[in-house]
Amino acid sequence: MAQASYSAEQLAIRQQENSMISPGRLRPAPGKQDLHDRYWPPVTPFGGLGGDLARFLALPVSGQASALVALRHDPDEHGRVLHEYLSVIYAYLFGYRDGPCTDATDDDLEISILTGKITLERELVDYWLADRPIPDFINQLDAADYLDEFAESNPGVTHPLFDFLRDEATNDQIARFLQCEVVRNEVVDDEVALLVTGLQGSQKAVTAANLWDECGRGRLENFHTYWLRELLQATEGWESLTQFRMTFPWFARITSNVFAALLTRPAHKLMAYGCFLLSESWVEPHFRRILDGMERAGITDNGIRIYFAAHVAIDPRHSRELSDGIRAQRPLLTPAKVQQVVRGAHLASAAGVWQFDRMLGYLRSFPD
Ligand SMILES: [Fe+2]
Ligand SMILES: [Fe+2]
């Protein structure tokens, strides 16, 4: 029997002629309208730079660098300044309403913000988050195998913060941790969107697929950030999160700031990829412990649990795809690029341990 044969052109058209947005998907599902009507991320409009940051940005570059060097003797104060300043700068770069110059341009201010960004990130990546030696790889296959192994063995995976949440945390401590988790994850879809730019071939394909998952594969109620909306709704937490942001602990921004620093510096793009691979890989062991802790504390509401339960199921695939994206990458990554991916994963691990250590101390003393 004769087989239907298609030209290359017809095959390409057939593969993409159907929309990935099926009819009706661009409207919220019944009963979900109220949550979609809210601005996301749940931040209030920009209210000014703050005196310390404004003074820092007004310094010449050499003065900014010296001011940061002078803080090195106190890693926590050093970290606080770096992360508090950078979080304002990343609010600007992500373009949401809590950032400066996201409603209207201001050339002078934006020039000073971008200059300060480079000074702060230099200090963050090269000094505050100083690298320990990392193994040398010149081949992307060896590096991908190593990253799979490192993803399971690095010290952030089994950090005691997550055993504490599983075994000991009170309902108040869990509630406070969840607020920090909402802020940490509220713009992950945009972080992944930034990761897509500048990648090639298989790495771009797996990252774009990850972004499509983040965007609910076109279903508004399956955006991963929508599950955070559900968490806030189920905990009646919209207003209290706004209040909490006024005193938000700087160390809860470490991992997202480090990722943003790598994402927004073109020469660090492959470090950002390694950083993301590592952070996807520890989601499953961390979120399992969080879910077990909720169970122990009697938190069974699906609206609170869905973000964590869904990621336990999805993220092991995401991390596999990210390491396969390295294996399949063509053109082959140069040894320098291979090394950047590995370095990014190590920076993610170091940033995670910094954050988890301080978060554990903070929660243990909460609500004192
Ligand atoms: Fe996600
Ligand atoms: Fe993911």
C-alpha cells in the first residue's frame, strides 16, 4: 500500500499548524476569575529607592567598590547590603511595579542603577560567594554526568532546614516559611524566560519547554505562579504578605538574587544554566520534606499544598531534561563553557547553603 509522502515543507507546517493554545484556554477556568484579577507578583508600587541605596548609587564606581570592600569583615552585613540593594535593582530589571523606572524611563537613574548593578554583582560573585575549587571538565558529557551526581550529593540537598520543617516546625514557623517561598518563587517564569535568551539548540529547547510548563502549557490556572496565588488565597495571606515584605529578611533573597545576577550578565549565561539545573534538582527532596511537615502539622488544604505537590512530580523531569540538554548540545560547548555550567551549579549550591543556614536560625527563633 502506498505511503502518504510529505515534502519537508509540508512536514514542518503539519508539525506547527495547530495552535498550542486550544480554544478557551486564554480565559480563566470557571471560579478562578478573582485570583486572575490580582496583579502578579503580589507587590505594591515602587515607593522610592531608600536613602542608603540612593547614596550608594551616587558614589563613583571606585567609591562603591571601596564601600563594599569595607564591609567584608562582617559577612552578614556585607550580604545584607549586597542583597537588599540588588533586590531593588532586579525588581527594576524584571519590570514589575515594585521596581524603579518600570512605569516611565529615567535615563540618569537607570544609568546609575546599571552601573551599581555591575559593582554589586562583582562583589557578590567574586567575593561574597567565593568559589571553592571546582573539578575541571573539558567535555560536556562528563560534565553532565558530574552534574547529575552533584545534584544528589551537594550539601544543599540534605540541609537540616528541610528536616526541621518536616519534623519540628510549628504551624507559625511553616506559615512564615511559606511566605518566604512565595517571594522566592514568584517570578520563576520570568527567570526561565531570561535563561532562554542566548542559549542555542538543545539547551534552548529544554529551557523553552521548561518555560512552557511554568506558563501552564497555556492554561492560566496551571501557571506555576497561579499555584502560589492559590496558596495565598487558601491562607488568606495576600495582605499579610504585603506587610511582611516591609521586614523581609535579606537572606531569603540569596538564591534568587544569585540566579538573577547570572541571568542578566551575558557572559554568565551558561553559569545561569548550571545554577538553574542545580536548583531544579533539589526541589523534589526539599518539597517532599515540606509536604511531610505540612501533613504532620495538619495542613491538608489542597490550595496550600498544590505548588509543592506539583513540583515534586514535575521537577525531576526538568532537571533530567536540563542535563540532557547539555549532553545533546551542538555546537559542542567549549571547555570554557563547560566549566561555566559546572561553576554555576557550584554557586547555586553555595548560595543555597548560605540561605538555608540563615533561614533555619530565623525560623527556630520565630516568632520571638
Ligand atoms: Fe515551577
Ligand atoms: Fe521546574
